[in-house]
Amino acid sequence: MIGGSLRDLNAFVVVASERSFTRAAARLGVSQSALSQTVRHLEERIGIRLLNRTTRNVSATEAGQRLLARVVPALEEIDLGIAQLGNLLDRPSGTIRISADEYAIHSVIWPALERFLTTFPEINIELSTDYGRTDLARGHFDVGVRRGNLVSKDMIAVRIAPDMPMAVVGAPSCLDGRARPKRPPDLSDYPCINLRLPTHGELLPWTFTKAGKDLRVTNPGRLVFTSIAQVRQACLAGFGLAYLPRDYVEPHIEAGELIEMLADCRKTFEGYHLYYPSRRQRPPALGALLETLRYHG
């Protein structure tokens, strides 16, 4: 009974992911009619419709979306447990290609990889810095790492980091003879150091939160970089204010090398998630990486 329920739930998850009984049936290796009957029996047992069906596509109902939010992580844990058992027989090996932005690599991935690479000497890692919504299949990546709100809904996503507060900071010399900005629009009166997103070619907007509302500000400045490391270096040298992850500059704030401003309207972004396209046939190396990076906070 339990096994049958798990199979039915997995069938429902695949149909909801593919948004098509035809594609889901091909993915599961069953007939479309058999798959449709499986999902219909699941709905009858639960007593509520889980999918909206039209001639063109299939979408989850509100009840279906709530069930997906519970079932997908549970199936992920089951797959992970099976993968861990397989690791006892088959030592994880091979190459994992990861697409992530610069700060994710600096703050989350590399600190974990230092331990991971020692534990799994037969696994190779290739890291590619990218700020865009990378197509993993087209880029030949195994996994991607992005902030949670940037991950496509059709991906399996696992949180690997806490939420990320941002900070406006400047060296004391940059503020000599100047009052500190009191509101985000005041930043237009200060030299600012901007980050140009290499993938998009646009400047990163400085986002603030006040009374539950977000405000985006684009500030002029003489310096524009494509690396947050260079932005921080120029900021420390006193060439302007910078908008950076607070954890990235916290040691410099504590040392008095940088001063944080506008902390009362600090924006906090959702934390990083590792994502990939399918739960099925996940290689042991990827399962080992996922368990190493998983956030337990």
C-alpha cells in the first residue's frame, strides 16, 4: 500500500512538472492512459482534484500546489537515502559542473568544497561564474546555484545558505566633511562604485526596504566593475560607497575600515539554493555534493 502510494505521488509530481500527460508518460515509460488513470485514482483516494486539465496543458490546482510543496522534498529525501546506500557500493566519482554567481562561490560553495574535495578525492569540480538564469542543459551544467527567487519553478531546488542582507558601506575617508546619507535618494550626492552584471550587461540596482516596500536606486559613479572583489577593494581605498552583501564586508566594518549606512532600510534577499532539473537517476557524486551543501539552519 505504501509502495503504491509513493508510485502514485511520484506520477503526480512528474505530470505537474512536465505540465503534460504525454511528456510525463514518456519520461516514466508508461502509457498515457495508464498514467491518467493513476493520477485519477490518487485524486479519488484523497478526495480532491489535484490537476487542472485542458486540451493544451495541465497545471496544478491550489490543493495540488500545496501537496507538491510537501511531497517533492519528501521524495527528494527518499532518493537521497537510496543514493547514500548506493555510495557504500559505488564510490562517488566523476565531474560536477556548477554554474553560480561570484558571491555564492566565495561565501557558500568554496568553503564547503574545501572539505568535500578532501573527503571525495575521485570527484572533480568545475565552477563557472554566471549571474543569469542559466539554462543548465544548454550550458552542459549539472547544477546551478542562485538566490531562491531566481530558480525556475520546474527545477528541484534545495536551500544551501541563509538569507542574505545587503549593506551600503564606505571608508571613513570617503565621508570626510560629509554628513552620512539619511535616505536612499541621498546617495546621488556621493561617489558610488557600481557592479555591472557580466551576464546582463546592466548595473546592479541598489535595493532598499522601508515599511514593507522595496525601493531601487541607480547611482552615478566614476567606477564600474564586474567583480564584487574589485568593488570592495576600491571601496576600502576610499573611492566611493559600495552596495555589497553584509557578510562580505562585516570584518571590515568591525575593524573600522568601513562604515555601514542606511542600515534601517537594509534589503535582505532570499538565500542561495542549489537546483537541478530532475530527481531521477541522480549520480552518487551529485548526491554527495547536495548533502555537503544542504543548509540546516
